[in-house]
Amino acid sequence: MSPKNNIHSQHLLTLIGQQVIYHQQQCVIIEVLDDKELVLQALDQDQNIQANQYGEGHRNVPVIYTLPAFDAEGNLHAELIAAGLADLLSQQASDLD
């Protein structure tokens, strides 16, 4: 589905490295997935325990969130708007165009 706005993949890529507040945690955008999802890594000291192939937890890893960029109608997803990325994306889109 194509978005109903002027934000494209190249605009999303410019967000990599930007810091945002998501669920009251300071996060950094570390990746944009092919299906237009943003991957955020929490910068706080909170860690998850990563399980191995047998389900045993042995390794601490940073907390990661995956956010869809667009909803089913092609508009910016509410999670992105809540994280404060709508204004940043609009600014990036106008700078690139």
C-alpha cells in the first residue's frame, strides 16, 4: 500500500540515529526495515534476557521496539505520532524535496 502522504522510504532512512521518547523511554532509531517499520533501541539500562534455541536465557540484550510507519489506510501510524516522529518526518520530507 502506498502512503497517502509525501513520506517515502528515503525519508524514513534519514531518521536513523535520531533519538525519540517511546513509552517513556529514551530510544534511538537503529534501522528501517523493508516493510516500512522502524526499529528502536532503548538507551536506558533496562535489558531483556535473550533465550537461546532451547529457550534458556543466558544473554542480556537492549530492549528493542519495532514500529510500523504507516497504518492500513496509508497514514502515519499512531505509534509514530505518539513518539513525536510526525513533525520530524514532515521536516525531513520538506528538506529532501
